[in-house]
Amino acid sequence: MAVKKTASGKVDRRTKEGKEIAARMAKARAARAGAAKKTQSTLKKTKSGKVDKRTKEGKAICERMAKARKAQNSLANRLKRLFR
């Protein structure tokens, strides 16, 4: 099946095959957009786009980050860095 192309090299959407391709692409775009919406985070963010630290989830994130920063300078981790 040879798909007709326009002068610029794009698929000609006026043909039967072109319309089928366009329909499949539209369906794929819609499915991808639907999947992206489901994986989006529900965290509240400030105007600048950072996580709002006043919310319950934001406070939990801050706690985890503080714990990670503290663990980064632990004796065991310093020894690991020293003998890499």
C-alpha cells in the first residue's frame, strides 16, 4: 500500500489511507494523554512550582529529605565515600 504524500512530504489526509492513519494517530495521542493524566502527582504546589510545604504531603517530603541529608553525612557513608 503506497500512501500518497503531499508536495511537502507529509501524508495526504484527503485519501482513504491518509484518513485511516490520521484516525489511528488521534486515537494513540488520546490514549497517551489519558495515561499521562493518571500518573500526574496530586501534590499542591506554590506559584513558583515548588511543593507546598504547608500541606501534609509537603511536610512528609520535607521530613524524608531532612533524613536523607542527615544520613548523607553519617560515619558509614563518609567511610564509603573515602574508600571508593
